[in-house]
Amino acid sequence: MALLEFKAEDRFEAVIVDLLEKLGVTLTVGTDFHEFREYVEAARSDHPLGDPFDPDVHDMNASNSRWIVGRDRNGKIMHLHALRLLPTEGATVADYFRRNFHGFSPPELDIDFERSRYRACPAAKRMSGRIVYSGEVWIGGEPGEYRGTGLIGFLMRYAMLTAMRELSADYFLGFVTLPQAIKGLTLRFGYMHVDPMALRWFQRGQDKPLEGTMVYAAEEDIRYIMDLPASELEALAA
């Protein structure tokens, strides 16, 4: 009888799915963002789908985007995540966001675009290829229900695997607030690189800006994480 050797990504997926099943979480992956918008409205009506993933603004299809929805044991939506291959057309991440950063503003805030800005870090000036943007990350549940379970780490790593497998990502990136970065959430999310103060959003009538940190993982970083033993993966996500 032939012995079947699991690829690293297959083993990685099996570990993640097993850990999620223990927490009573099942995931669905899709490509119809009109459908995803309905899930967003049902799960978190106070926070609409942002422009980067709006199917009325962008051509969201099976070749350039994925959404992930998590449900608890009762079938209730408890997690949302969206992925989109950015149309960089050969430009670097720095050049792309210099031209388009206004399209990634927080939808619930009244942003003063004249004062707001994007600042490219050295790495962004070198990054090019297939850039997958991660956003709309949300976890629900009862207060404290998933605290201390490492759930967000498992979910983020599953999204990275999805981006690499289904969208052939060279880079997986997103933005987090400065307080989130300082608290070390980016490591728990699975990002291996942090570039502070990439975005600065000013709200109209306010002088204090909201600082955004760019976080990212290259394909080789994701493969490195996938090669870690299951016990180390659990420790990273905790």
C-alpha cells in the first residue's frame, strides 16, 4: 500500500480545522460579495461593508477575492473576514497606496482627506507581485466567549492559507490601529512584519489623528508558519 505524504499546507489546514472544531466553529469560503454584504449586515449592522470590498465599487469575482464566514455550534455568524487581490498592475505596494489610500479609510468615520496621508515604509517600496489585502475582520460571540482560546490566531492563519492557495498571494497585508500593534496582536494574528504609522487619518473637526500600522507576511513567511509543529502553532495563536 502506498504511503501518502501530506503537504505542509494540508497538514496545516488539518490542524487549524481540528482546533476550530474543538471550539465549535465551522468556516465557509465564498466569492459572491453581494452575499457577503448580507452576512455583514446580519452580523454587525452598526458597521457596514467597507469600500475595499464593496461589489458595487469593485469587480469582485472568483479570480480576485474570497470571503470567510465562521459560525458557532448554533449556526450563528461569529466571524467575518474578506480578502482581495489588489489591482497593482505591477506597481509596488508603496506606489499603489500613495494613489489609492483614500479608498481604505474607516467607513464609520468622517475623514478629512486633505490632512490624512499614507507614508511608505522601505519594505513597501520593494513589495510587488500578487498583493492580497485582508480586511473586515470581525469576531462576535458573547462577551469573553472566545477570550483566551487563541481563536483569532487560528482564523487569521486560515485566511493566510486561503490567500496563498486560492489567490496565489506573494504578500498578505492589512492595517491595524497603533494600539493593536503595541499590544502585540499582530504576532497573534500571524503577521511577521510591522511597519508603524503607515496611515494617518484625521477626522473633520479633530486634531488628533488615528494612526494605522501596516502589517504583512510574505509567502515565505506563511510557509514558515505552516512548517511549525502543531504545538508551536497553538502557542503562537494563544
